Amino acid sequence: MLLIYGSPGYTGRLIVDEAVARGLRPVLAARNGDAVRAQAEPLGLAWRAAALDDAAALDRALDGATVVLHCAGPFAQTWKAMSDACLRRGAHYLDITGEILVFERLAARDAEARAAGVMLLPGVGFDVVPSDCLAAHLARRLPDATRLALAFRALGGMSRGTLLTTVANLGTPGAVRRGGRIVPVPPAWRTRRIDFGDGRVRDATTIPWGDVSTAWHSTGMPDVEVYMTMAPAVRRAMRWGRWMAPLLRSGVVRGALARRVRRGAPGPDAAARARGTSLLWGEAVATDGRRVEARLRGPEAYTLTARTAVHLAAKALGGDAPPGFHTPSRAYGADVILEIPGVERTDVV
């Protein structure tokens, strides 16, 4: 049985709709019983209510579940309770996080998960399935590569949950991997010109994306950087943030910004998602200068998240769930992203 926790949220709803479209009958769950009941009953789905800080209630909610798809963020605040419950109940854990800390904390539970026969598979959405698979593909093409750069251009809006996670991380440094270790760097530390294959070379800037953690687990490359395209004004604001970090970390500022986010739309509407596109690029370089480059093109980020999350959850539900901590490409191979409708990969060099 598949249990989707956090299903009433923006991305959770997209995931539920995708699961039902694929013929799955998940059990829906969330903290708010009224919200999850209102979502589940029109779809004819079972539902359960449990707060993450109530271990007994969470255990009851997971009763009978073989796979849990955890969609309730910010994941830095929720991963521990849900992964604890999955390990207690013997259910495979999947989530849609993009937070480096969460990937690293779950990686540290590898031995515990193997002993319990449980798969821990975070990052089954846009972060990090397409980029992780692109990284693994590049490593396959150049096995002795030591440096990896990944970049993306996501054409579409951001959900309320993504924005709230961004607010929670204001004033914190960026991150890259050097010599196998994750190290802090200033916000907007480096910018480079990247050709995503859409007819124009664009500036992309380093961000602390989940692949800074996962790409090392997937490829073994000790040096990893992740870039994102952004408006020049956003890049300048990130650089100004180097000197405004104490203010941005204050509870007053974060609280005010979070309240503003909550008053906004939950996320891109169906028309915006239909128009959107995801463009990804990657480069792997060996110590002697040999390099390989590839691109990936797919649906809008939230649409892609729903498709990849349900696709990987269905694999786990069917019994394909190797115990322990895994990245998407380690669990299912570099080409699993090509099983998603609308995704194309091109080798450039």
C-alpha cells in the first residue's frame, strides 16, 4: 500500500492526481484531518490524519503501508519524524526534498535502513531525479572524471512550499563539494555562461542545490557545483545578502516574508505548468582535461516532480526497493529519467 503524506499541499495534490491517473489507489494522510478528508473523499480514496510530532498516531497512520511518499515540508523539520516511523514500521521512505542537510542526514542512516530492510530514497522530484540521472550518465561516459558541474533553467513559477523553504534558508551561505566534502561558499559565489540548447547562452549562478550532496553518492566525483539561471536583480540581491545575513536570519524578517508568502497563490496554475519547460545541463571533467557534456529537456518542474515521484514510488510498491540509503540513479539507474514522458537527453560532447 502506498501512503502519501502531506497530500493536501500544492505538490502533494499534483502527485495524488498523477497517482490516480496511473491507476494507483494511495491512502492519503496529513496533519489536518479536515483537509485530507476533503481531498480524499471525492476521489474515493482512504485517508488518515496524524501529526508528525505524535509518534503513536504516525505509526497508526502507516499501518499496512509498504511505501511512504513524504510530501510535507520544509523537510529539514519533517524528515526525522517520518523516517523514524518508516524504520519502525518497515515501510520504504521516499520524499521530494531538495535540502542538502536532509540528504546527508538520511545517508547517515544507511546501515540502520539496511538492517531494517527499508529503502531511504529522498529527492524523488525535480530535485534531484533529472539532475542526478544526468550526473550518473556523465559519470558513465567518463568514469575517471573528478569535477562535475550541473545547471538548470526551470521555466515556470514556484509553489508556496518552495518559497517558504527559501525564506527559511535566507542568510545562509551557498555550498559546493570540494575534495569530497561539502563546504560553504558565499551566496551567488560563481557565475558561468551555459548553453542549455534553447538557442541562447545564459548566465547561471551557483546555488546550494541537493546534488551537492547526492551527486557524490551517485558518481564519486569529489568536486561538485550546481548552477541555476536567474534574473540579474536576483543575483545582485544574493550578493548583497552576503553582508545582510544577520538581518535575513532574524525571526522578524523571516516571519514577515513567510506571512507574505502564505497570502500568495499556492503555486503555478495548470496553464502555467503546461507552458513550462525544464532545461538541464551537465559537464564532467577528468584531471587531464578530458570532458563530456550533456543536456536534458523535460516538462515543467512541478509536473516533472509529480511524474518522477509517482514513477519511483510505483517501482518501490512493485518490490523494486533496494534497502539502505539511495539516490534515484543508484536505485534505478541513470536512464530511469528517460522512462518519464516528455523527457529527452542529448550528448553534446
